Amino acid sequence: MIQIPILSAMSNMMGEIRYIKTSEADIELLMQVRLEMLREVNDLSDEYVYDETLVTESRKYFENGNQTTVLAFDNEIVVGCASLSYIWIMPTFDHPTGTRAHLMNVYTKSNYRRKGISKRMVEMLIDEAKRKRCYRD
């Protein structure tokens, strides 16, 4: 079992939100945000210890690179995340790349909700999906 610490407390005043598309260099930050999000949405205690398989497989998922994740920052504190997972199916005339994108894990810290942060992250992911020539039915 692996226990991951909670991210730093939020600032009292929201500054300008900065958005980044993550890379391999961000793996530790991605893991921290992912586990924090799971803690909150599953109403887990701060002392909850994650199953080692969940942590290991989550890390593999991010390292695989078959996804795009956007993080939102208020100063140096992560306040939101959103991911696209890419799925490859048999190409067709209408769907020549066979690549589809599945939106997952859109999350914003409670004090930052209803401010358009998730909307902006999803818009960034949609733009990325278009660049990768992902199609939808």
C-alpha cells in the first residue's frame, strides 16, 4: 500500500489561472493530482492508503503517453485537471485515423468551481483531439 500526501492548501485569493498541457516531466505532479482527485470524489479520509496496484497502474497510464492531461494552476498550486484517453479502432472512410478521444477525470478544487476553469481545460483538450485528428460518431 502506498500513501500519497495531499497537495498544499489553496490560496485565499484566486489569481490568474495558468493552464499547461503536461509532459513526461510532470509525472510526479500528475500522480499527486490524480490521487488527490480520487480522494475527494470518493470521500476518502486524508489517512487513506491507496492500493499499490492502483498507484502503479495509474503511473503506467500516464507514462504510456496515450493520453493528454491539462492542469490548471493558481500560482504554483494545481486547482484543476482534465484528461483525454486515446482509443484506436479500425479506421473507416468516415474515421480514417481510427483514433477516438475519451474525456476523463475533469476535476476542479471546490473553492475554484463555477469559474470556467473546467470549461477552459476541456476546450484545450478538444483542440488537442482535433490536432491529433480524432473523430467522433
